[in-house]
Amino acid sequence: MLKKLIKYDLKKTGAVMVPICVITALVSLVFYALYSLTPMSSSDAATLDLMIHTALSVIAPLYVITRYYIKSLYTKEAYLLYTLPASNKEIVSSKIIVTCIWAVIFMISMLISAVLFQPGVFIESIRKHGMIEAIPGLYSTFVLMLMGLAGVMAVLFSICIGQLLKTFKTVGSLISCFVFGSAILITIIFNTIISASHRRDGYWGYENLFCIANLICPIIFIIIFYFATVHITTRKLNLD
């Protein structure tokens, strides 16, 4: 039943999220063409590109979290959902998984867009250094995506915590989001500092930011937030 729920939710949200992700991925290509074929300067194109991506980075999470996740789990409209022949755990898990799937797809579309804005630089780098040299970059991208997913799960867990506070749901969610977000950020900074301390030269490099600890900790955060969200939503909120 979980697979059916995920498939249904992906189809339901795809009508909005697919166009958003496609636009996100291709908008940089449009501006690349503009500053390549018109008098528009690269700085102007980059500024407009950044503005559009910033707007999309706000619209996408707002839609997925408010119009899909919260509305389909924590409002009166979710009543019919809990009458389906599926356990509450499956229902909640499907919402979390679909939210994370769209988060990953959106992050990938942002990465594609970054490459398309300066395709020549990317192609030249691959030609000069080969695919083997791209492995550290792919690893760094993977770690960043895990950090992003940990942040998404922190938001979902914060919303869940807020639902426990009947009168101050929004305030509780915002405070929880700040606390959990800060915990993730502090952990990443701490791991980076510890990794850099082994250099013994007083400096740090990007390899310290993407150390093994910063690969493992986001995974731990994701797992903790997932099980905590499922447990509280299914056992403490009495949504059914």
C-alpha cells in the first residue's frame, strides 16, 4: 500500500512540481543564450538568473510543505485520507518520502541549472581533468544534498512538534525549526573544525567541510527526524 500511496502522491503533486523543476533546470540556459547572443552582460544575466532561482527556491518548498504536506496530514481535509485501507504509519511515511523525493529532484534541477549557466566551463573541466577528477565534486554534491535533506526533515519534524501545541502551532513549529536547524548547522561546523584541526596549520579547506563526519551526521539526523515524526504523528496526535 505504501508504494501505491507514494505513486498517487507523486502524480498529485507532479502537476505543479514538474514544471517548477523543469523551469529551474532550464532557466539558466535561457540566460546563457541571452548574454551569448545579445548585448546583455553576463553580470546582468547572472543577477536575473539568481533572482528567478531565489523565487523558485521559495515557491517550491512553500507548495510542497504547506499545500501538500501540512494540508494532507494535519488539516480537516486529511480526514478522508485516514479512512483508506492503509496504516497511519504508511500514510505519514508516504508524505515524508514524497516530500523528500521532490526535495532531491529540485536540488538536482538547481545543479543542472548551475551547469547550464556556464556549460563551457563544465565541459572544459571534464576535458582537461577527465571524469575521475570529477569524483570529489560528485561526492561533495552528494554530501550537500544530504545536508539539504536533513534540513527538510528538520522542518517536517518541527511542523509535527508544532501540532502538539494546540494554541501555538505556528510559533511552536518556527521555534522548533530554529532549534533543530541550529543543531544541524552547529554539528556541521563542529565537524568541520575538528577535521581542520588535523591540518595543524590553522587553516581549513573544502575537504574539511565534506569530511566523513559531515557525511554520516546528516544521515543520522534524517533517520532520527523520520522515525520521530512518524511516531509522534501516528501515536500522539490522534489524527484518525
